[in-house]
Amino acid sequence: MIRITIPEALPGQNVLLRMHWGKRTRLRKRVAWLVKAALLEHGSGYQVGAPPIQRCRITITRRCRRRLDDDNAASSAKAVLDVLQPLSKTHPDGLGVIQEDSRCCIVAPLEVRQEPGKGETLVEIEELP
């Protein structure tokens, strides 16, 4: 199992839709660096150079003071899922942890939990046979 801790609560859909495109690009790049740093930490469960995971279950826990509605919470996972995919034209900051973010790769439904907390996002990727 791969565990990633991002030290901020990622914004929901309403915030992303109203965000300037330049600010949204900076957010995407910041998330990419935070995920890369978390993956390289000792004990994350990730092996550098490993092939992308073909089938997995992903659980994202968003800890923040204010709770989002379910649609907004689910859309906050987009930035993380884009970074976890392989590097491509559509995913310029891709790290290649998972093969893709479709139902072929993420077998179980993406689970986004919300808990009260100081503002962080926890991502757990469980490889399935």
C-alpha cells in the first residue's frame, strides 16, 4: 500500500471553477511537487522506478475545518489523480504511479472521506491482483 500525505486540503470544484487559469496551473504544479516529495519519503511504500499500478483501490481522506458537499469533495481528488498518472501531453506533471484514472485501473469506486482536522489530504493506493 502506498500512503501519501499532502500538507493542505485541496480545493473543491466550486473553488477550482472560479480560479484563474494561471493560479490553477500553479496549484497543479504545487500538488505535483508535494506528491513527489511524499512518495520519496521513507515509509511511503513507493519504489522509485516501479512500473505503474494496473489495478488499484484509492482512498482519499480530506481533513479540513469545513466540510464540503459530496460533489465538491469528489472533485478535489482530480489534481491528485492527474499527478498519479504517467507523464503525457494531457498530464504534464504525471509521475506514473497508476496506469490511468479510468474504471479499468481504479477498480473499486474512488472513495473520498472527510474528517475534521487541520487541513491535509491523505491518499492511500492499494494495489489489487
